[in-house]
Amino acid sequence: MKLLRYGPLGSEKPGVLDKDGQIRDLSGVIADVGGAAISDMGWAKGLDIDSLPVVAGSPRLGACVAGTGKFICIGLNYADHAAETGATVPPEPVIFMKATSAIVGPHDDVVIPRSSEATDWEVELGVVIGKKAKYVSEADALEHVAGYCVINDVSERDFQTKRSGQWTKGKSCDTFGPTGPWLVTRDEVADPQKLKMWLTVNGVTKQDGSTKTMVYGVANVVSYLSQFMTLHPGDIISTGTPPGVGMGFKPPQYLKAGDVVELGIEGLGTQKQTFVADV
């Protein structure tokens, strides 16, 4: 299934995409897409999607999962991306956190911070946890995944690399986490390590890659993280980006107000954001 959340910011309702691409209202079945609804999908067995009410018009789409407790990111997880930034492939996954307050819908505007001169893009595969995971093996790790989604891990490179300290402040600015358009349940993704991914800026292709070049795959990352912290339903893992980010160009190419970024991952949908100045 392709689960989603639609409606005004802060008042989203749960929905599901039917075979014709229409949004169907799920609010009579589950309270929201997150927590208990994705940890126990028993409600979905035998569900007749075509019997659900059709949502009229083209409502705003919110982030595809609600109640995220942790937004965990993996850095330098594509060998070709590490090379373009001049970094070496790490011997273990690089972990950093993105504030959950950065999460917005897939087509919401992204706000460039007032002092920013290096706002950058990153198309990433998002992994949404569906079952509590603690000390899980790599062999069992995918059983703890509810599904997958598209994430734009928007980054301010000067904040991230030139302002001392850790990466988090360059990753956590308001609106820096567009998530969605939908949560594609695990059963619909045959192999998360064989998904094409792309990103354009103002119609020009910048990223054209595949999850097959990940250094540490989804199962490895889920298992690895669970050795250090308990993963809970609704937690999001953003698994890294392929080459083609702005900081990798010579000279670097960064976003400015008015730029339009579009991105997508095979089978998981697309996003489109306009970048705007913070007033």
C-alpha cells in the first residue's frame, strides 16, 4: 500500500492511494499513519480500498508518517558521493540526527535560513520503522521496517562544516526535511538496494543514482543502529545520498530563493519544492 497524510499543516488525515492514483480517506479505519497503525498492520488485511471515500480535489500532502520520535541520518553512505566530497568511506556508518521539527510535506516550500549561503539538496531513501528494534540481527532487520519513502535531506553546508561542532545544525533548519509523498509498505518494495533515484534543480539533472551503490545497505543500517538505541515505530532513517550534491561541483552550486527542486525514487513517488527566503 501507499499510505499518506493529507490536509492542512497540523491537521492532516490518514489516506491511501488507490490503483487509479486517487486519494482515499482512511480516517474511519486508523487515527493516523504512525505509531500503532504501522506497528500492527492487521487493520489492512482484507481492506477494500475502493470502498473508502474518495478525497476530492488535490489536497496538500503532509509528511507520510506522524509522530516521529527520531530522525536519524547516515552520512557518506554512497561510495561515489564520498569521493565527490573528498571524504573517505567510513569503516562504520556515520550517524547524525536531524531535528523532527524539520519535517514537512513533500511539496511544501523550503525556507532558506537568513544567514545561509550554502543551502544544498540531497535525495535519499527514507526507511520508516514499523516494529520496535533493539539488538536485531541483519538477517531479521527488514522485519522491523514498515516501509520506505522519499526524503530530501536539505543541508546548509557552511552551518554543517564551517561553524564548528557536529553536523546537526546544518541539517535541522526548519523545513529541511521534506518527507513523502507516501509511505510505501515493505511488501511493495522487492529490493530496497535496487532503486533508481534522481534530483533536478530548475529542470537540470543534478543527481542520477541508485541505492545499489550504498556502502551500508538498509538491513545493515537498521541492525547497526539497533545496537546503540531502540528504534520505535515511526522513527525515520535517512540512508544517505548519491553523487551530484551542490557542494560536489567546482565551484559549488547552492540554492537561492526561487529555485525549484524536484526529486524521486523508483516506485516511491516524487517531490517538488520551491525554495524561499526566510523573512
